[in-house]
Amino acid sequence: SKSGEGEGGRRAEAVLERMGEAGVRPNAHSFNAAIAAWSRSGTRGAAEKAESIMKRMEGLYEAGNESLRPNVFTFTSVIDGWAKSGEPGSAQRAEILLKLMEVMYRKGNKSTRPNVRAFTAVINAWARSGEKEAGEKAEKLLERMEMLYAKGDEEVKPNTYTYTAVIDAWARSWERGAAQRAEKILKRMESKAKDGDISVKPNVRTYNCVINAWAKSHELHAAQKVEAILSRMEKYNSEGDKDVKPSVVTYTSAINAWVGSADFGKARKAYSILQNMIDLYKKGDKSVKPNVVPFTSVINACAESSRGKDEVKKEALQIAYASFKELEDSEFGPPNHVTYATFLKACSRLMPAPDKRRKVLAAIFKKCCQQGQVDESVLAQLRNSAPEDLFLSLMGGIRLVDIDSVEVSDLPPEWTRNVKSSRRRPSGGSR
């Protein structure tokens, strides 16, 4: 039942049906396997399917089949399904199920006693919901777990995963002050771990979530906060704590924190993080091999340096060019559609001389066409950056009503052949 994209769920459910038709009474294990398969798939409507199978189980149990009583595993599996679904209202559904477990437990069903895994699954559902109050809701659940544990319920003692899920909820909430709340929880974990409770020791993901919270906060000193956290991670790692070794995600998030900074030296700061990754990789640390994303983020930091004085812009342009060239010529590349869109943005904002700018924009776009990396963001950025006559000439033989009417589907297929669509929001591109 581990196969993805809904297939596993359908297959496991079909097995249940066949057992019923053959007169074989499915046991709790068969039902739980079908529920877990749907929950894992993350496809549209999968959580609904998982919950409806659990309701069938409850119905059969109430009709006298003692072996089909849903337990903590059943409920947690369905909650996981809601957490993965990302559908509107999924976190509320997950929390309702947790409350139902508690009610059933209080009524004497010992097998539905919520444990740390069930609570953490609901916190995860809030983290993934993207709802504004996710951080508050997640932290309330954590406080409840701490209270229950203090009263003697060992089963709900929050662990590293629980605390990290709460930090993640804050990081994704876009709430004012979210980064401070995330860091406060991290400090609590660090002090508990120092006092000997290693079950809550922060790991690399914990730190990454806090860095992400600061990077998204756009607060005045967010990038400096991120730098301090990154230094702490590097220090702990050098002292032998391999659980907090910075990863590609850590370094990329740190670069992104500089993108949103008001610091005029941000292009240089972002570039030095990238160079540090490359140095570590060349010295033999294969786990921090940079990919296209950190390079593109550095170019984005350069593009966002356009409000600085001329020397700031000049340096940012040099860094953008050096990063693009290095990505092109190294094993870390090649540049993708997001890189091209971001590089167009950087050059259009940072190059003062119009004639030179025209030439460079044309050269970048032609190279992008050759590499088959033209997508909507590249086209939109070219439209924003290039004078109308240049845009029209770059479109070649395409018949146009006006420049706004050009769509990617109008372009020669070889211009777009290598674009890999991504669900994630790009770090650069047209803005």
C-alpha cells in the first residue's frame, strides 16, 4: 500500500471489497492498510476517502464486529491524510478528529487515547494549511500537550518533531511577529536539550524552519538574525553535532533572507554564502553541492539591489553576471527558466546605459531560446524590460497584434522544450 498518487488507496480498497464479496471478514489491519494508503497518496479527495473507510469501520464495530474498533493508529492515519491534502478546512477537520479521539477515550475506549504522534499530526495539518492563524493554533496544541504531560500523561510528551512542526506553522503563517515566535520556541528547545532532555533537541529541519520564518518576515534585521542562526549551526556542527549540519536548504534560505533585506551590501553577502557552499563542496562535502536554486537566489539579491547608489548597482551587476556564468560553466547548472527570468530582471534594473542594456537583454533571451527555457515568467520579464521594438524583433516571425498578446503557446516549441514546470513559487522572475 506504499504506491503513490491514489493508486495504492484504490488497490487497498479493492482488496477490502473482494474480501467482503468472498465472505472473508476484513480485520482492523486490512482497514488500517487501506486508510494509510489513501492518506499517504496526498491526491485530491484522498483524505475524504480515508475518513469514509474509518466511518465504515466504526459502523461495523457498532454492529457487533469487536475486532474493527478504530484505534489511535486509525485516527492518526486519517489526520495525516488531512494534513497532506492541503484542501481548505483540512486543519479544522484534523483537529475535530483529535477531539473525537479524546471524547471516545474519556468514554472508555482506551485504544483511542491520543499520543504525541496524533497531536503532532494535527499540528502538521495547521502548518501545511497556510492559514493566517496556523501559528497560534499550533502553539495552543503544543501548550495543551505540555499541560497534559505535566499532569502525568507520558504519551503526549512533545518531541523534536512536535516543536519543529509548531515552528514550521509559524514560518508559514505570514503573521506579524511569526519569526520571533519561531525563534522563541527554538530557544526553549535548546535550553531543554542543554538541561538533558535530548528528545527535544533541535535538528537541521528545526533550524531551517526558523531561518525560513526570518527570511519571509522582511523585518529590518532579519538577514542578520539568519546569519547568527547559521553561525550557531556551523559552530555546533564543528563541535560534533551532526544533526544540525547546514544543508543546501539552510544555505539557500539564508541567501533568500538577504534578498528581502534593506542592506545595500546584500548582493555581496548572498554571494559569499554561495561561495562558502562551493568551497565546502570542493573540499569534499558532497551534501552541500549547490544546485540552480541558490545561484538564482543570488541573482535575485542582485536584482533587488537596484535602489542603491551607482557603485552598489555596479557591484550587484558584476555579481549577477559572475553567478550566471559560473552556473552555466559548472557542474551545478545549467540555468533554468527562473534563472533566465531573474537574470533579465537584474540586467534591466542594474544596467544604466540603454544601448548596452538592449544588447545584453537580447543576448540573454536568445541564449534562453537556444536552451529551450522560455516560459511565462521569462516572457513577462522580457516584456517588462525590453523596449517594444526590441521585443518585437526578438519574437522573430511570430505574427503579433501587440506585445501583450504573445503567449508561450505562440512560441516555437524548441524555445520552451526544456521548461520543467514547478509547483513551488519561483524565487525570481517578473515582479
